[in-house]
Amino acid sequence: MFVVALTGGIGSGKSEAAKIFAELGVPVTDVDAISHQLTAANQPIIKDIEANFGSAYITSEGALNRAAMRKLVFGDEAARTKLNTILHPAIYDEALLQLQTKQMHLSKSTPYQILAIPLLFESPRYAQHINRTLVIDCDEATQIARVKQRSKLPESEIIQIIQAQTPRKKLLKLANDIIENNENVEKLREKVIEIHQKYLNTCIVSKTT
């Protein structure tokens, strides 16, 4: 199983990059999407979250109140650790299941898959399943502008989220590959296609040596 872990800070464009990989036929397992699925209305894990944080963090439909929880955990490290202790094992199990399932359907034209994971370097349990790491990078001003436009969050809250994530310098130091994404989607697409070809060649070489 050849897996490329795709990561980057909020607003970096990692989700857009994942979409482009998917359009190229590369299977994508998205940890954020799994998190949303597990915290949807009436999912089993909701009971654990409510027991630990209270009903104020659960919507009337029985789902995680993401806005309320985001405000709490990005201002309170202990609360963030508690939430991660509840969520991360379940997310990991589902991500691994999806990777293994998709592995059975890989072909010569798509001999690798993508694991899109924001907290890659904070989640060492994934390391044994990853062959390369790809960081989508942009400057902080671009991050803030993109998140403002997309999510309408106040700048102070965006900065809190950025500060809670792996520092940019550390991300770049730990990455095997980096795509700079300070421009538009068309430029990002060009760079993803270029690195896609690199990964195809890498996979072919790894299977024949």
C-alpha cells in the first residue's frame, strides 16, 4: 500500500488539492470528512461528547455543535486534548478501514492513494501507514483571507486556530514534498498534476526494486 499523506494549515488549500487528486483518479481518504460523519446526528460518539462537554455542544438535531466546540477547543488546550481523546481513535479506525478497502481497487493507472489529514504530525499512529508526506503551503495572510471568505470567521478566531496547529516552519521541515499555494486554483492544479506524475513514477520504481 503506497500512501501519500496530504496536510497543511487551515486555508492552505489542502481540501482543494485533495479534490484535484480525486479528479485525477487517485483514491482519497479524508480525515475531516470522517470526523464530520462520526459527529453527525445520533452517531454513537455523540453520547461520549455530551457526557464530557455537556448538551450546549450538541445541536437540537443531535449532532456536534461544531461552532460552539470550535470556540471552546481553540481557546482551551485541555478541552482540545479531551475532545481529541474521544474522536481520534474512532477516526483512525475508520481511516485505516477506508485505506485498506481502497487498496483492493488500485490499478496500474492509480497505484497510490491519498490520506488527507490536517493533524498529521500530531497523530503519530498514522506514520506506519504513510510512505510520503505532502504539505500544501501558503503564507499566513493568504490563510486568513481564504478562511474569512470561506467560513466568515472573525480574524481573531482564525489566528487562534492557526496558532493551535503545527507551526508552518515545522510543517515545511517535516514534509517530503511541498506545493506552494499562494496563487489560484489553476496554478494549484498544475502543481498537483506535476507531483501526481512524480508519485506515479515513484510507485512504479518501488514495485520493481
